[in-house]
Amino acid sequence: MRQLLLSAAIAAALGAPLAACNRAPAPETAATPAAAPAVAEKIVDEHSFSQPDKVRITDLALDLALDFDRKVISGTATYTLDWLDKSATALVLDTRDLTIDKAEGLGADGKWTPLQFSLSDKDKVLGSALTIETPTRPAKVRVTYATSPEASGLQWLAPAMTEGGKLPFMFSQSQQIHARSWVPLQDTPQVRFTYSAHVKAPKDVMVLMSADNDPNAVRDGDYSFKMPQKIPSYLLAIAAGDLVFKPISARSGVWAEPAMVDKAAHEFEDTEKMIDTAESLYGPYRWGRYDLLVLPPSFPTAAWRTRA
């Protein structure tokens, strides 16, 4: 359709002077009404149940706990919402194999009240639509949930699958549409949001996310993160395990298991040079830090950036 409209516009522009050369000017008449502007084509993501043309998540706040024994993440996800359609009465989120305990809306009085919700039958590719009834279109909605031990976007590694062989390891892979298996959300690149997270874990593991990670963070089982730039859902990421940090430069470094952190830092020692080169071409780096996470040997890819 776009090509058709473009071709018609070109034909009209080229045809006018040719017609003027071949016939006398037409008599003056009332001004011809201007053509109506073209209606923008609605973009539909066939891999998402969400309806971002009606309401969009602008911020996500996670409060989670990691259970390595059960291979489960549980907690709450709180969404700040932008209601684009003032007649909409539901928030639809993408999920896959999640247990939904409750949904709540934030009232004008500052109190959370229960909301009715339902999960659709599971589609083998897309998962299930979580439909939350929101007749008053609250500014915030909160969902309490838990993941499945078989969550497609989470990998739980036994100690034997790590370099150190002492502690378990967990990491996420949200691409392409696996974020919905560990967070109920609008799992489509049409929607971009900021996020924050509070994560509790066993005290012997370090937790990282695709956000502001503190290189000097103490391994105490209680971690907080902030991502001030808007990202799509496929860049939402988490990892936890026996991880230590080694700096490469003032704004770049490597997280890895103790037995491999020195080798990892050597492997990526030119990271700062690459950032400098990119800045000389495109301007200042906008994401603050550029840290990398090197996963255990059982993962077939070398690195995973801790900042999107």
C-alpha cells in the first residue's frame, strides 16, 4: 500500500506540467478541497497479545526473590501506565508458564485494590494472555507472580556446570520473546520502558541486571538496580552466581567467575578503545558504564553486557 500511494503521488507531480502544455488553462472554479491526509497504518505485533495502541507500560518496578532450590523467581511487577485510549478497560500482558497470584490497581487514595484477571489458554509459541480488568484505568497496576522451573527465558545451572564448581548459576535470555516467561509484560519492541528492581538472593551469590550495576557492590543477598533509559523487553536481563568484578577502565569492566575473571579482562582489554572510537564517530556514549558479564563454560556465547 505504501508503494501504491508513493507511485500515485509521483504520477500527480509529473503529470501536471505535461497536461498544461497540451491544453488551454481550465476556467477558474472554486478551490478544490485539499486531499485528506493518509491514515497511518496500524502496526500489529503478531507475537504479542498486548495492545500498546490502548495502553503502554512506561516504567516497570520489580521486587523479586531467587530460589535456586526450586528454580523459581517470584515477587511482584508494578507497571506505570500511559492510557492512550481513554475508553480502554483492560490491561493485556504477555506471559508464558507463569503462576499469577493476584493483580491490584493503585487508587486515587493511594491504596491498592484487587483487580479481576484471567489467563487465556496457552499457545505453544506465544504463551498466554493475562487480561486484567481495569475499569478505572489506574495509573499503576501490580501483579504478584512466580515463574516455572521450566521458564524458557531462564537457565539454572548446577555447580558442576560452572567454572568454579561450587555455586549454582542462573541467567536469563529474553530474546526473542522469552522475557514473558519470567516477567509478565508487554513483550514487544513497540513498547519501551524504564525499570528498577529489588532482588533478594542467597548471600553467597552476586546478582546483576541489564541496568546500573555497582562495581563495588557488596555480596549480601540484597540488591537494587535502576535503568533510567527506556528499553524494549528483550533487553531485560538478570544473572546470579559466583561473580566478581575487574575493571578495564573507569567506565568499563568485566564480571566473571573468580577463576576466569583475569582471562576475561585480558580478552576484552580493548573495550575502552572501542568506546572511544565509537564516540569519535557518533558522539558521547549515552549509557554511562559499559560492563560485560562472561558466563560459565557451559554457555556457548562468550559475553553478555550488563548495560543495554
